[in-house]
Amino acid sequence: MTTATNRYSIARVVAIGVGAGLLSGMFGVGGGILVVPALVLMLRFDQRLANGTSLGAVLPISVASLVTYWSHENVDWSMALWLVIGALAGAVLGTKWIHILPRKVLGYLFAAMLIATAIRLFIPMTADGRDPITAVAAIALVFIGLATGTLAGLLGIGGGVVMVPAMVVFFSELNVVAKGTSVAVIIPTSIMGTWRNWKADNIDLKVAAIVGFGGIPSAVAGGVIADHMSEDLSNILFATLVLVVAARMIFDLRRDTSN
């Protein structure tokens, strides 16, 4: 297999990691929301390979983000536990389905996820801290984790685009804590997904490592920014970015006449 590092300078691959790390730190999304379209649009990866490689790159970036959020006491470990239970099962499902769905379907699914994320970010959400976790709440968290893990395995994203708004809207979790908790869940999810993608030969480990470790410094910086930045400005900037990326992906998919 010809890797992106053979066709492009390593600096370009590192740049993708820097951008993904910044997004991970600022928004608790893992970074795959940028890595996948960047690999497809800039490095011309196949959609499936981009999804698998992205999930591997998300791991070191998410670890760096978690350390920063944790140091500011912005992680809810009780919620993270229930989310992880569902997310691990979902990651198995997602990495299985990635080999069944057509390439264009995966591309359009990812673009739809980007648009949904942007819409969510334009809707103001406030919370003042979660209530105690009941048995019903724990079950709901497991199902949210299941959806998150499935998206992670299928689309190569961390799943923060599902978890963060779900924790804020349904559990009144503080936004910055929801982001930190999301990153904590992304780590075991990406480990499971990366292992399964590696077994299926659906990951470029060299590119994943360069992107992932290249994003560590910016992930730490992003976590610090998230603790101080205006939430409204943060959401507007991120929403604008993902809409531009989604539009570009849809444009390329419509031009592509292959299957």
C-alpha cells in the first residue's frame, strides 16, 4: 500500500494532526471530524482507509486532551464509565459495518454528521450540573455510548459530536465537563476500533502515528483555551468550519463517478 507519507511531505501530515489536536482540545470531539475529510480531500485516501486511520490518530490526541481537562477537574468519571460500556460494544459493530456499506454511503454519512454537528452548535445550550445517576440514567448513558462507539468505528470519529450535546441536553452536565468526559470515553473506544481496523488491514499506522503525535501539543493548548474561551464564539467558529468541510466533501462525492 502506498501511504500518504510517500506522496506528500510529512509536514503536511503533521499539519493535519495539529489541526485535529486543536479541535480535540477545544471541543472534546477527538479530532476525527477533521482528520477524515483531510485524509480524503488532501491526501486522497479511500474513505474506508481514512476512517480507520483517523480512529488510530485520535488515540494520542485524545490522551493529551484528557490530561488537560483532568488537570482542570473537568471530567465526570461516573458518566464516563457508563458511556464506555456502550461505546466499546458500538465500536465492534461500527468496524464490522465499515466493510459492508458502500464507500459513497460512508462519505455521505460523514457529511451528514458534520452538518448535524454544525446545527447543534448554532443552538444555545446551558446547564448547571448533572443530577445523581439513577438506574434509568445509567441505561440511557449506555445507549448513548453504543451510538457513539458505532459512529466511531463506522466513520472514524471520536463520537464527541454525539456525547457532548447529549450530556448537556439530557443530563444538565456543564459544557466544559461534558467535553472532558467525552474525551475520556473516546480513548477506550478508539483503542477497540483501531485494534479491529488493524486486524482487517484498514489502517495506515504510519500516517495515524504522525497525525496523532503531531496533534498532542495543540490538543493540550486547545484544552486550556476551552477552559477560558467564550462558549458562543467557540461554537460559531467550529460550526462554520464543519459546514465548509461538509460542503466540500459533498461536492467531491457528487463529482466522483466511481462506486
